Amino acid sequence: KNKEKRKEQMRLYNIENKERIKEYDKEYKQSEQGIKTRRISKWISRGILCFDFDLLYDIFVKTTNCEFCNCELNTDSRNRRCLDHNHNITDRFNVRGVLCNSCNVKDVLKD
């Protein structure tokens, strides 16, 4: 009974504070923590398996060169930083490396 009451209170709060919540979400998504959370969520939804996503994210962000062709990673589409992983879901740790988009598309680190 109390659970239903709290649920209704949250629903009313969300309705009354819709703009405030929307603004907060926009700010959070642009914050360092928001960017990290969204990136890790995308990895998980794409089947990335890892014991420590915080460590993986730190390695991903700090990697400056492609681990295959050694080109400098940046934000353009060709040299964009990508997390290459093995799609075989039986592996407990399936990350293979941080690559540029070109090497990732070529799938240079085949199993």
C-alpha cells in the first residue's frame, strides 16, 4: 500500500517538475560523469563484457593512438576512438583493444 502511495507521489512530482527534470538531465548528459555513464551503458547494450568498467573507461579515454595502425585518435569519423571487442559471448572478457574507426571497420583483430 505504501509502495503504491510513493509511486503516485513520484508520478505527481515528475509531472509538476517536468521542465526542471528535463534541464537537469540535459546538464547531466553533458557532464563528465554523464558522458561516462552513457558510454558504459552503450558498451553493455552492445555486449561488452568486463570486470571493471571504470578501469576500461579510463583506458579508453587515455588511449591516444590506435593499437593497430598507431594513428592519432580524434573526433573525426575516420580516426574516431572505438572499443574493439569479440562478439563471441562465451568469453568472460571480450575487449580486444582501442582502435581507430578505420581499423575497427576492417576488423583487423580477428579471432
